[in-house]
Amino acid sequence: MKFYCAAISGVGAVREYNQDNLYCNGAYRKDIYSKEIFRYADCRKKTGLYAVADGMGGGVEGEIASLKAVQSLEKLGKAADQQRFEQYVQSCNHDICSYREKRNRQQTGTTFAGLSVKNEKAVIVNIGDSRIYHMRAGVFRQVSRDHTSAQTLIDAGILTREEAEHHISRHQLSQYLGIFPEEMVIQPFIETVVLSPGDRMLLCSDGLTDGLDNSAIEGILQKNQSPVLAIEYLYENALDNGAKDNITIILVQVGDD
């Protein structure tokens, strides 16, 4: 299989600088204080490793936490199974917590959404509210799990998923990288998805999902078969629709050998 990747990350319309970062087969935002829109595209055979990390909005040095999250992926190599992703999460969390201790930072943390592909097998992992979607034959669905107070209310039957999208607690994270072990045991969501040619995997920070609902994202993907054009339209439409946060998007499209 071939994996066509297109990625974009930008400050957005309101934020002073970009606390998001991303990882696409070794490429990531090295100049974390640049206000330039970051763009990347590539094509890989058989394996690929991708991720989005959203430094805690308003948190002190959230951009450092998201940078550490993507830099740590270099240790995984070209692909990761569930066990190696679990080890990565624990190790990365330890590194960010150590940084917090040394610098006396109280609110340094980041979300993480990762995708490792090897032939037809895709392993996804997420912690926080950066999301991963899977699209096949026109069916678009979220495959990651939000770690938010709103999701807890959904699980309890208090909110519907539609109500949660606009609830005040939708950005209150219950899990993220940068939590000390004595405060909470980190429990990432990890799952395996079997891929087919034509499938698309979308990773994004909440800047995109704040600006566009799932139906709008799905519609743009349906109309744009080119990964590069699709992410550009997603980014611009999210901005036009009033997205206030940084926006980071990765789209991976599965092709035949």
C-alpha cells in the first residue's frame, strides 16, 4: 500500500502564536514561534507515522509540550504497534512532567493524536481532545475518543453527542500529556483499524472541529479527492466559520501499491 499525506498547521485568526505541532514521517514544526503556516506533503510505501499535538491553550509553554510530544516520536521509527504506543505515551508524559518540575510550570501539557500505518493495519492512539477520523466509501466517523468533561457527561447519559459539541465543558480535558502520576494514571485510547485502498484518515486539533462540525468536514472531503486541496479547504473554511484556536490537520489517503 501507499500512503499519501498532506498536512497544514497555522495560528488561525485569533491566537498570538501557534501552540500546535504535528509529525509526518519525521517532519514537524521546528520553529515553534513562527507565525508562518506550516505545510507538508509526502508519499510513503508500506509504513507511515503521523501525529497532531495541541499544547494546552493558555497554558504556560504549551508549545514546548507539543514539541516534546512530536520529537519523542522519532524514537518509534517508521511504525508502532499498540504496546509501543503505550510505552511512548508513558515515556513522553514522564518527560513533560520532568520539564514541569525543573521549570516550575504548573500548566504545561498537550493533547496527542497519533496514527501508525503498516500495510493494511493502522494503530491509532489519542489522549485529550485532538481527534482522528476514518472515512471509507463515503462513511465518515470519529475513531478516537475525547478525554473531556463533556464526554464524561455523554457516557453518563446527561448529554447527547450533539449537545456536547457546544457544551461549556467540551474543552475541559480529563486526560493529557503532562499529568503527574500521583495526580492521575494516564490511560490513552488505543485501537487498531484495518485499512483498504481509498480509505482516508484525518487527524486534527480542536481548532478544526470548533470551526466545522463533522458534516461540514465530511462534505469538504467528499468534494476534494486531492489530500492537499482537501486540507487547504478545511483550513480556510474553519477560519471563515470563526475558528478561534490554532488549526492543525493531517490527511492520510490510502492507495494501491
